[in-house]
Amino acid sequence: METNFFYNIYNKKSDEELKQVVHSNGHTDDAKLCAVKILVERGHKESEFSNLKHSLEEKITLKRSEINYRERYDTGLSRFGALVLDGIIISVIGWFLKLFYVLDSVLLIAFIGIVELIIPYAYSIVMHGCCGQTIGKMAANVKVFDKSEEKAVSYKQALYREIVPLGLIGLLQIVSLFGLLDDTNFVLYLTFLVLSVSIVWSIMEIVTMLFDTKRRALHDYIAGTVVLKVHSRN
């Protein structure tokens, strides 16, 4: 489309004007290449511009490949949107589970509380393991692959992506057991420590993704995965 744009404009110019475009530093490579093609169409020897034409074509191809490369890994906003949608889905599931709180069973309520904690991670592991995508990622057209970018992500890799938050949840459960003891200061200290680690981990995840050329977060490095943009048909 851009070439057609230049063609319609430069086809009205004289040969001398086109040669000025070709040799000017103030015009884009697309404009120069278009001017060269028009000159050749008008009977100028192609050999006169062969080296320049080849150089321009190489530069344009490289530039376009770099743009495609960036778009392939530019998943930050898409992942955020997917996270929001997945959060809504998980919230609906949590709301449904809360309906069982009316039951007069301490054990059942305790079990539901644990299920609510692990649902986000179970959802992520199962969906990534079977499809490479959560429902949110499907809507956002992004998908998790093995770091080779050729293989689908395995259930093991899907688990490793969530291993740190799952470990922190496990620690919080252990801390809650200490709540049965009388040493309140010890329980508060452990709780503060776990929450602090969670906050630091979340910040490191964001920073890593922002500064990595392939937008891989820490959990991607642990699991050996990468998130790529895909077409909706995939």
C-alpha cells in the first residue's frame, strides 16, 4: 500500500526529479525504491540502479522482519487483558463456591477455602497444559510455547510456571497452622515474610518481562516457556 502511495505521486514527476529522490537523504527507502522502479519502467537501464535497488530491497526486508519480530513478542498488553478476563472467570467460580458456605459444616467450609486458593493456579496449569492458552489468552490471541517456539508447552512446564506462587501459598498454609499456637509474634513474622516475598516476586516478574527482548517473565525462565502472539485460528 505504501509503495502504491509513492507510485501514484512519483509517477507524475520528471526523470530528473526522480533521480533527486533516489540520491536524496531526505526520502525513505520505500520512496527511493519506487522512484528506481519508475525510472526503469521509463526505459532507463536497470544496471544503472542494480546495486542501489538491491541495497534498498535488503534494508526494507530487514526493517520489516524487525517489525514482525517485535510484534511476535509484543504481548504485554494482550497478557494483561487476558489476565483481567481470566480473573473475572475465576471470580465467578469463586462466587459459585461461596454458595456452599451456607452449609453447616466446618470441614466443608475449610475445604472450599483451600479450593478457592488453588483454583487460579489449577485453572492456569490445566488450561496451559492442554491448550497452551487460558480462555483469556485465547481471546487475546496469545499462546504459551516451549522456549524453542516450535513445541507445545507440557503440563510439567505449566506447573513450573506457577511453582513459586504455589510454594508461597503452601507457606501461608503452614503459617496458618502456627496460628493454633500461642506465639502470635512468630506467626505475624512468618506471614509478613511470605507476603513480602510475594510482593518482591511480582515486581521482579513485571521488571523481567519489560526488559526482556522476548517479554519472558521469571516464570517463563523457570518453565522454559515463551508467550507469543498467534492468529485467532490457532
